[in-house]
Amino acid sequence: MKKCLVLIATIIGSLFLCPTAQAGKIKLVPSSKSFGKADVTTSALVIVNGATQVVSFGLSLDGKQWQNFNLKAGEVREARGDNDQIKKLLIRIWTAPAAEPKKYTLEVGKRYKIYWNNDKKLWDVGLLTEK
């Protein structure tokens, strides 16, 4: 009985006495922008999979809590925060499961492409510009 009370007190203490800050959730929504080429709102950014296969990556608002996502070949998505307002977004992408991921800071209002960098032999992220 004593162990149960200690556990309950610990849980209650965690819930009420020591709240932790949440970074918020990120959502990837279908982009109405044709291949991300139109203007991007100042509360989102566009991610394009420029590869010929599915790519997996992580996104974070704070660099501590990461959410994993997949994009199909050629898929275009807008990344938004749970309240549709983000200041910056961090992305990490792996070339091999045991390798350290490449990490980048992405700016809202911009378009980015995930692609295979043949020179470096790794998955990379680049800024898309209009031609």
C-alpha cells in the first residue's frame, strides 16, 4: 500500500507541482501551392520531396522534441505549428540509421527541397528559389 501511495503522490506531484513546457505540435498539410512555387504565408514553410522515393525526416520547434514524418516522391507539404504560428523550424535527416543526422534551421515563408546530394553522398535540404 505504501508503494502505491508514493507512486500516486509522485504522479500527482508531476501533474500539478512541476509542469513542463510543451513545444507544441507540428503538422504537415497538403500544399495548395503548385510544387511550392507560389508565395508561402509568413506562418508556414513548404517542404518538397525532390527525390524519386519516400524520404523520412524529423521536425522540431525547439530542437528537443522531434516529430517524425515521411514524404512520398514529389510530395509537397506545408509545415505549420499547432496554432498555425511558427517562428522557425528545425529539420533533421539521416542518410543511414547509425549515422548522425544532418540538422538545419528552416525559416518560415520559404520553400525547401529534400534531395539526394550526389556530391556529398547524403540526403540534403536546400532552399528553393523561383526561376
